[in-house]
Amino acid sequence: MSAPAPQPPYAAVLVPALQRIQQQFGYLQSAAMEQFSSESGIPLARLQAVGSFFPHFRFSPPPPVTLHVCRDMACQMAGSRQAIEQLKKTLPESVEVRGVSCLGRCDRAPAACIGSAGGEHETYHLGRTPAELEACVHAALKEAHVSQDLDARGPAHSPAFQIDLYEGKPCSYDGVTKAVQTRNASIAAAAKLAAEKFQFGPHQTEAFRQKAVGEVRAGGPEDEQVNQAVLAWHRDADWAKGTELGGWSETVLTELEAADLRGLGGAGIPAAQKLRDVRDAVRTARARGTDTRAFIVVNGDESEPGTFKDRELLLRLPHLIVEAVILAGVVTGASQGFIYIRHEYTEQIESCRAEIRRAEALGMCGQGASVLGRPFPVSVFVSPGGYICGEQSALIEAMSDRRAEPRNMPPKLETNGLQDLPTIVSNVETYAWMPYIYVRGGATYAGLGVNGWKGRRFFSISGDVKRPGVYEVPMGMPLRELIYGADYCGGILNDLPFKAFAPSGPSGGFLPAKLKQGAGLPRDHVNNKAWIALAGRRGIDPATEEIDILDLELELNLFRALSPTQALGAGLVVYAEGRDMAEQAFYSLEFFRNESCGKCVPCRLGSQKMESLAASLLSGKIDSTTWNEELLPMMKEILGAVELSSICGLGRSVPAPLRTLVNYFPADVAKHLAAPKAK
């Protein structure tokens, strides 16, 4: 059985072309679109359909200067919405001033970006007053130099990150080297065994070694017996079965399992499971003689308000992500890797590209990856924009030159992803931990946790805290330590009481300072094993009917067992006493309404309905009787329908802000209700 002809590396065409046109002209100029359509053969209607989906693209010339200010969560709390209205009045009409969704700089709120016609990139201005932003805009209008706030100069907080096994020294790609050595040892052992079993001569034995690595020798007739022997090794089957032979990749996967490394973008799927699924899909393709390509994709879109940890990893530790992509490629047999990064992260894009060039020079990746013994190109894919691209199937659609609308699943991406081929999509941090775990051992990583939990994790925390930022913390550390610890956030601004926090940006809703029986605590919580164990560790009476949420330990499984929203994402937003949670719920619903891709009716209409209901509440148009007797029952029915029938996680997250507002902050709802109408 002969192997299929090698396929060229995958490269998107349409989306990068739209990005080039917009960069050149400032918008999607009609003549340039028509020219590209003619040259590429892609219908103009398709270019327009894709371009119109993404908010980053414009179809008309931009004004001389644009000022876009984030209006979400931490930035809203820092007064960005008032600043937008003020700047609209004070700046010339030739300047476009508008609010936009999260820019990923929540730790230096409010965040704003300025774009100039003809400029290559926007400039970012963080934590600035309206007067300072106005001065920056006037400088841009005069085409003068505008000093921007770079992420590379952002605040750095202790304690230092432990994730970097190279401890600040140049990355030597120890994880990739170790994996390749393990693979090569298994090939050598298998070649020796095959030579004895099938009586291979020197030529056939060498052919086995080369084909096992992935290199196909040019010229000469193919030896079917060698092909079958290589196939047995690739599939970990028959005579080549076992971790010292075809099953060598299990030595990597078992370390990840010992570490209990899970998806750190919110879903919590075991990392080893995804790798194993793609590896097995590649094995199946080899057995069938079909296309054996597969892809490793890093999800660096990070558009969830309040979330910015991946921003720091991509900028400061790009070598870990690049190494993990290559390591995943070696383990699974994948043919290509991509780092998908949101377009607002210009420093991070260049940081990763520079590290890819360095890795190529070392022979670790690229078409001439000498260390791997086979081609494995790695590249950065710049997102065309939109919160929905953080959903993994929508991300794949964008990479496929289509509108980023989530797919109906199954089939899952691990078997039918990019190009309908096996694809892993995981979070930046999930990948970044892989080299540490494989080189130092899963048990070592697991031992970094506290209170019986495994490992460490990054959180981005913002809002009403003294030192917002990105912190690497041990799994199981109490929330109290993160918010009040001297090495972390250092407490609440102005030493106000803690009122609430969002455990996963707007997607996780809002949790109150106290969880009570019937209002946050799990049903029959006194018999809940997770609760009993936590109470024992924290010295809490297990029979209590109220607990301080600050005593919850930062670990996904614990939050799933005890938190009413079961969410623990990467973006935590803290609210001090005095914040109106009804306002915060409205702003979150407005975000979901704006960012819904519109593909499915429940999310498209449900998000609009919920935002409209919250707006009516804030305007004082609803009396208490109407709210309690009519709107609450209707709202609960709509929320349930949206949650159950939406295609993707965005739609399923829409109910969280309003549901948690109603359940845990009734006083904030009541103050907006009008008096009952007289009968």
C-alpha cells in the first residue's frame, strides 16, 4: 500500500488578503477587492460576506483619526463610558469616538486605542484621563508622535512565574529534544526488531527508520513490507506495540495525566485526551491510506472581558508556546502548527513570530526542521476580530476563510477540524505548561498545588483591587489570598468592603460575598463531599448555612461542585461595596448582544431580549408588581430556553449575568423598581 502524496502546508488566503487590503487603504477598498477577486478566483460576494462579519473590517474610508475606548467591566468601572460621552463633545467631528468591546488591557483601565488613516497599527493608551486622551488625539491629528503605553512596559507583580523551566535563560527546547530522543529510540528498537522479524536488509532497515520519522526517500520502488512495518509502528499495533516501540508517545501523555493538566481556557478538558484523540485520528488515516495531515492550534484570541493572562504569556514567554506546539506535533504526528492571536495584540504577534524564526534557525520547526527529521511549519494566524472567535469551532471557521460562526457538533474538532482534518485547539496557558510538565515530570507539577489540589494556574484579576494584574498561583489557594495577599492584589481599593466578584468575566455571572442556604450554596450542601472537605480544611462548621466566598479555593473542580454558576475562568473581576450589580449585569448583557454572531435564533434574540429587559429595569420603567408577577417568570423561561438551545458557549453564557443578579443581589434590583401601580 503506497502512502498518499504529500500535501503542501495549509495557508488561509481570503482573510489575510482582506487584512492586507485594509492595512494598505484603511478600509476594504472596492477596487482592491475586485482586483483580488479577479486574481484569486474567489467571488467578490464571498469576500464581502466574510469581511462584513468581522468588526475589524471597514467598507468605507475611515476618518483621519479614530478613538476607540473599551466599555466593558473593568474599563466601565474606571469611568470609560462617561469618558466616551465627554470626548464626543470635546473632540472635532472629524474624529470617530466610540465604545468597543474589551481590548485585553483590563489591568490598566480604561483602555483606549487611536488609529490614524494610513497608520500601520493602532496605538494603545491605558489608564489615561479624558484630558490625556484628548491630547493624544490632537497629536495624531497633527501627525505628531503619539506616545503609547506598551504591554512590554506594563506592571510586573511578584511572586515570579514558575512556568518558565528555563528561568529566564535562552530556551533550549528541552521538551522537544527529549520527545524526539524518545521517539528515535523507539524507532531504533523497532527497526532492529523488524529487521529480525522480516529479515530486512540494510537498505530496508534504513528505509524503515526514515519512513517512521516521516521522510519519504525519493526514487526507487516502494517496499510494501517496509510500509506495513512502518504502519504497525505508527499505529502501536501487532509486533510494534508497547511504549518502547510504537506507543512511545504515551510516555508524554502519562506525564500530562499525572499532572492533571486540563484546558485552562474554561472548559477543563484533559489535555492528554485531546492529544490522544488527534494522534489516534492520524493513525486511522495512515491505516486507511487517506490524508494524514493534522493541525495544532493555539487559541490566543482572548476576547473575554476581564481576561488578559494569555497576553502576558504570549509576550513574555513565547518560547514555551512555540515549544509546546512542536511537542504536540511530535506526539500526535501532526503536520503543522498555528498560534491564533487577536489582532489587537501587536506586540504579542511579533514576539511569537520572532521566536518561531529562532526555532526554525535551531531546526526545531519549519520546512527544514532537522531536529524533527521532517517538516513541521509553525506560523501566527492574526485574528480578524470578534469575541465569537474565542469559541474553538468559530476560530477554525475564521482560519478556513469563512464567517466565524460556530459549528454544530459532533463531529468534534479532534477528528474533523481545519480542512476537515484532525485538529487540536487549546488555550495558550494549557500549551505553555506542557514543556514544564514533560521535562520536570507530571508529579512535580502536581506538587505545586496546595490544599490537596494539583498544579498552578494563571489568573488575570481586575476591577476594584489595588494591584490588578496577571498572577500565577497554586491551585487550591483561597480566593481571599489572591485578593488580599501582599504578594498579589493587596486588597480592595480604598479599603472598601468586598461585595461581589465575577468568576469568569461576564460568562460566569456574579457571585456575592456570602453564599447562603437557598441562595448560592448547593442543595443539601451539608452532605456534599466537596463542601465537607473544604469545611474541614478551612475550619468551618460543616453545618453552617452561610459561607464567605473568599474561603473558596481556586480550583475548577471545587467551583463546579460548590459555586452556583460552576464557573472558574481566567478572568476574575472584583466589585467593592457601592457597586450597582444591576448596572453591571446590564453592561454584560449589552456585551453579549453586541458580540452574538447571530447564527442561532436563541442567542441572537435572547441576548437582545435580556439586554432590553435590563435596560428597562435600570430606567425605572418597571414596577415591582409587574417585575415579580410577570417579568420574572417570563425571564426564567427565556433564560432556560437560551441556555438549552444555543449552539455554542456564548449563547449558554447569556443568562448568567441576569440570573445571578436576580438570585444574589435582590437589593440592587429593588432600588430600580418603581412603586406598584395603584389598582
